Amino acid sequence: MPHVISVTPLWMENAAWPVSSDQALPTRVDVLVIGAGYTGLSAASETAAAGRSTLVLDAGGLGAGCSSRNGGQVAYSIKPSFTALSARFGAELAFRICREGMDAVAYLRSLSMQHIDCDWREQGCFFGAHTARHFAIMVRDAQHQPRGLEQRISVVPKAEQASEIGSDFYHGGCVYHDDASVDPTRLLLALFRRAVDNGATVIDRCAVNALKTSRAGFELLTSRGIVHARQVLLATNGYSGALSPWHQRRVIPIGSYQIATEPLGAERVRALIPHGRNIVDSRRVVVYFRPSADGERIIFGGRAALAEKDPLTCVPRLQQMMTRIFPQLKTVRVTHSWMGWVAYTFDSLPHVGQHDGIFYSMGYCGQGVPLAPYFGKRIGQQMLGLAEGRTALDGLPFPSRRYYHGKPWFLAPSVFAYRMIDALGL
């Protein structure tokens, strides 16, 4: 019998999925949110709880984008360094931007421990050094963290690396103790229930096909009819399309691909990742992996392709990437393979704000698990006019390029160059 690989994300298989709503659309609402993922549901919770009639629409199923297709890893999530941000914006604003990344993790931790069940596991992350030079940089950065932005970090020399990972692939690394993981689907469903309990209406498989301003706000043409809304939030991140060309030109969709091994047994998995941590490394072409929640499998992800939509096509490359780190898994079967689109930006920062009256929060640069719920909450507060919705990102320019109109033709040469740099150990 041929080996069949499921293209359903591992954590979606046994989830108690809500039945799609076939209810009639309201003709008029205070707030209409486009995108039923982490961002949109978090914003809808805020506006609905404040008494605003709130409708959330999604062209696909509930959270069918990266909110159900991510790796579930939670980490400090602002990509540019404090030094780089200081050179760009000055030290004071740089500090506040970095604090947003720390506050996002703290918010999801608090939400998970006090209000929702998303299988929060604060097991930390091992950040592997791809070269000895990368390890030296890691040590320097760990020992000279900006005051007020400190993280709990332990340096792990190569001689002690076996305590963190059953592989000789790395040249040592660092453990980030405050990093965590969640079950992506349980987080999605918890945010959905929270939004609905607060009074929001969520309808999936209802595309918004056109959007225009009207006397009272906006008129939206959907696949089920016309809805008038006083406010609109675009919460589509890596799935932003032609509905709003201005936003489409500012986010770069990049595929992130993942596989799950067959059950290996908890003892074998512990031999590979003794503390059950998330693992990432210092290469430019990203990989990330961790044990499954039951401790029986390895879930391995990375940038295995650019615009490939068929996750099965990427299985051989992901297996090759995985077995370079863990040669002992060469004969192991893959049972699941899936992908989703993350949204990068030209300045490597997330962006929150308004354009032509449309609110938006997007561009999480592969770190949407902590950032999307947090900035979703903040943009919802901004829609309510609340001071606590303000962020350090407010008012920052959201850059594009004259040559970019939503199709990132420049990714192929860029990723090829990054792979060459990684191969050379630079």
C-alpha cells in the first residue's frame, strides 16, 4: 500500500472545529473585520466587548491562513536589533519598539495562563550557531544586552551541546529561557470563542470582493451580499491581495513549509531534543523545529521553497534539511506536510495603523504567533479610540518599492544568495 502524506496540519486533525455559519449577513455593522485569524479575532474581541456591532469575514475557513498553519513557536519577535533601530529612529523610539516585542510575549503568556487554553509550554528555545563565528557573536550579544531589554539567556558551548540537542551540526548556541510554544489550532479556536462570547459574529467562507468608501463609512461587496460598515480592519497579513492594492504592495508573502515525522516514541524524541525546546539556528534561510505536543514526533519547518503551493512537493527538501541536522532520521517516514504564507515587510517591522480610513495590522515577518494576538488587541483598541491602543509603531512609514506590486519576483535571487552565504559559513 503506498505511503500517503496528509496535507492537513497535524494539530488540526482532532480539533473540535466549529461548523461554518450559513446565517444571513447583517446589512450594516459598526465594525467589519476582514480576516478570521489571530489578528482579526483579537481585534473583534475588543470592539465587540465595547458594544460595537462587529462582523468578522474570511474568504476561507476559520483561520485558514497561517493562524492554523504556523509552527506554534513563541519568542521575542522584533527582527531589527536595538542598534539597527537606534540608527534608524533614535534610541528612545528604538527602545519602545523593542519593548513591543517583549510585551507581545508577555500578553500571550498572560492570556494563555489566565483566560484561554492553548497548550502554553514555556520550555525555552535553543538557538544553534551555524558557525564558530556566529557563536562568538551570540555570546557577545548575550553578554551585552541593552538595559531594560534583557532576556534570560544561557550560553551553551559546543562541548556541552549534547545536553540540548542530539546533533553535532551546530557550533554551540544559546538557550532563551522565556521562549514558549502553543498549539496553533487551540490558540485560534480559543480566540474565536473569546470573540464570539464578547458578541462578535464570525462568518467564514465569505469573501470580500470589493471595498469602497460611502457616506457612512464603507460599502463592502461580499460573496453573500453587500454590507455597510462604519469602520473596517484589514487583518489578512500574508494573504493580503488585490482588495487593497496599497497594502498588497507593502507585504511580501513568503511560504513557510512544515513536516511531521511518524511517531518515533518519546524516548527517541528526548534523545534528539532532551528538554523539549524549540530549536532555531543562525542561518539566513530559516529552519525551526520542536517535538510534537505528545512528545512522539518531530515537527520540522523552514523556507523550503518560494512560491510553491503544493506542500507535498517540498517534502524531499525538508527531509534533506532535517537529516542534515539529525542523520539518525534518514529512514523515518513523514506523515504530514503543510504550508502557509507569512508576510514580510521591506523594513522587517510589523505595521499597525490606518490608510484611507482602513485600519490594518500586518507584516509580522514570520513571528505572528505572539505579535498577531497582541497587535490585534491594540488595533481593536485604536478603533475604539482608546489611549491604551497606542503603540511604538504608530506613525512609522510603511514602505514599499516602485517595482513591487504584490508578486515578489526578487525573492528567488535573494534566497539563492542567502543559501550561498549559509553554505560558505559566513
